[in-house]
Amino acid sequence: MTDLTQLTIAEALDGLKQKSFSATDLTRAYLAAMEKGRGLNAYVLETPDKALAMAGASDARIARGEFGPLEGIPLGVKDLFCTAGTRTTACSNILRNFVPTYESTVTSNLWRDGAVMLGKLNNDEFAMGSSNETSCFPGPVNPWRRQGANDTTPLVPGGSSGGSSAAVAAMLCAGATATDTGGSIRQPAALTGTVGIKPTYGRVSRWGIVAFASSLDQAGPIARDVMDAALMLRSFAGPDAKDTTCVDRAVPDYAAAVGKSIKDMTIGIPREYRIDGMPAEIQKLWDDGAQILKEAGANIVEISLPHTKYALPAYYIVAPAEASSNLARYDGVRYGLREPGKDIVDLYEKTRAAGFGKEVRRRIMIGTYVLSAGYYDAYYVRAQQLRTLIKQDFEQAYASGVDAILTPSTPSAAFGIGEKGSADPVEMYLQDVFTVTVNMAGLPGIAVPAGLDNQGLPLGLQLIGRAFDEETLFSVASVIEKAKGRFPVSDRWWG
């Protein structure tokens, strides 16, 4: 039998419908791959018994002639999504033994549609990071390796959804849930040769997802190709009365948009994204992507997004401010870690010192500072005003006739574990320079593999769309994918 883990979600669904194999066969294949790939640290909790039980239930439904949109498809779940009866930690010591009694809306939708849970995936602690090095568990490793330089340095898989991107790239799951607050789906997808889409804010419910920054967080999938991402997002999306920010809006058939012609579409190239010091290979990747779309019949125009340069500093005011508020609930009293203290203040201090990692503490302190009396107007209010201007830049571009915007996904390929941010955290924050604008404006963005650098590592392009127009992104991304092909990882590069 063919190695079932090599199949895309679309291919696996076809095989299950034709009864070429069972959901249990497919799940067992992934469980075996997970055992082989444990050195990647992609999973922080494997759930084989639950997976086999869910696969068995899927086989029973198939035997009855019932077939959900993701029937029998084994998925990994980022450890930010609450899963009823299964440990959910946000990869933080403060929640190391937390077992929710409820299921997130996203995972509920997936299980409703027949998907199978393989386990919980690694991420940066509370999703705060760009390399997945802040997890309280051993950090995940990118399955890709530098080629031609005799360099065996393990590479980061990106963050915060590094476990998701590593697992999908290494075929340790058919697809994975992820979240994106400033680039945490698109950046790791770009660094691992996978596809990741951050939907429009409000397209997907945030209920049951451990919060980082509530006005920025959005869930989406990381998948092997554009079609798989479309299939997963259809399951993710939809209104939810439990999340007041979730929009009551019909969910399109995203899969139908994959492969559609982009003839006469207008694609904008923002001049402000040509940052100082951009590597020549990133510029070439961008130029090549524009040429691919031009050859497919799209019109390529230069546009201006003048407030782009303010996006990163504004983001690193808004996001920590919201984090400091959201993380105030972790006090050692109601749930999670509790360190004994001589009084309530001592208990709070000891619990948070032991429970939160260095980066989380840093962001809480920044957020508390910018929200404090005397600084609120100078920092937080101004950052929110800039956010409005960034959103207006995009609205003006789309009003001028632009259908989507093409940019690089990241300023570089994957870097070595420990290479960035240890001395200067701003160096790590700059990894999100191309992605944070999308979250600040609440727009959809997709990262699609578009080439390899001179060391054989994947590079991605980003497409940014109008609010609630994920369909156009799937159509345009599929054109790039068709021209460049998929980027599967060879076994010789890991394991």
C-alpha cells in the first residue's frame, strides 16, 4: 500500500470515499510517522487512543453512507485550542496541567465534519514569539535542513505555530490548526514550505482559543497545498453566538475558488514593502511571483501603503497591551499553576514568576506600561490611531480597483535555533515586518511556497485580500502554486 501520509487531504478524502483504505488505516499511518518523527518536537501531547476511537467512529459513518467534509482526516491541534478532556497548556508552565471541560468552536467544527485528532502541537508560549523558542516544552525543529554548506544546525519552524508547520511539513498530520496574531500562521508556513491562511478577523470564532491579543487573534489552517487549506478553512469558518466578534456571514465554498482564472484581476505591489537591506533573493522571489501572475492574465500595478512603516511599532504596543489584560486571569487562584505565598500578593507574584516565561513577562510589562496612567494616550491611543490609518491605506488600495496585494511572507528563510533574539528581542520582532499589517487591518492573508533560497530552504509569498474575500486569495495562490509546485520535505533532511 502507498504511504498514506504522502496523500493530501483531498487525495485522502477520495481514497476514503472509494474505500481504498479506512480511516483507521490512515490514522495508524500517521501515528507511526509521529513515532518516527518525535525528534522534531512537533507534538507536546500525542492522543493515539482518542485518534483511533475517532477513526473507528468515522469508519462506522462511512459504512452507513455518511461522509463529512473532512471525514477520517487526521489533524494536529495547536495547543492553544481548548480540547475537552485533553490537556491544553498554551505551552506555558502556568497551564501545564490544565484540562478543559469544553471544546473550542474551531475543533468542534472539525470533529463535526469527521476529522480525527492526533494530538496537541507545540507553539510559542501563549503564541508570543516568531520562532517557537519560547515554549515551556522542548522547541520544535524545522524538518528542512540547509544544503550544500555542510551545515547541520537545526532550524526554527517559525512561530508561534511552529509545531503546526513542522508537523505538516514532515507529514506527521494531514493538516493542522493554527492561530495568527501578527503572522503566526503565515510566517511558519513560509519557513517550512507549507500553505497557511489567516482569515479575515471575525470569519472564524475565537471561542475556546487561549487568548493573546483579542482584537488581533484569528484562527486558520496550515496545510500542504492551497486546496487542503481551502477545505480546512470551510470547516473552521462560520458564525458563532459564543463569540461576539464572529461575523454572521455565509461561508463560501473555498475549494471551488482554487484553480479559477485570475485573468484581468489587478494585483498591487506595495512600494513600502521594499525594506532596507532586503536580501536579493527575496526581491527576486517577489519579482518572479509578480511575473507568474502577469503571465496568468493579471494586471500588476505599484501601489502605496504609506503607513506601513508604523505597523510594527504600533503592533508591539497594541498586542502587549491586550496580552497584559488577558493574562491577568492567571493568578494561581482559579486554575492552573499555584505557588504558595504568605499572602495573596505573594501568591500572585510567585505563581506568575514560576508560570510565565521570559518573553511573556516582557510583553506583560510592556503592555502594562503603555496602559498605565500618563502613558495611555501617548502610546496606546496613538497606536490605535495608526491602526486606523493602516486600515485606511488598504481600503484606498482596494477602492482603486486592486483585487489582491502581493508581498514577501518573511524577510529571510528559516534561521538556526538560538541565532536571533537572544541578545536583542527586536531582532526577532522584525521577522513579522511583512505580516503584522494584515492583523492590524483585520484582513485575510495567505502564505504560499514560491521558491528555495541558495541553501535549499523554502521561501514564501504573501497575498493580502479584501475583508471576507478569502476566495480571491485561494484563486491567486493556486496560480503561484501551479507554477512553482509543492515543496515536500525529503526524509534525508530530518529524522
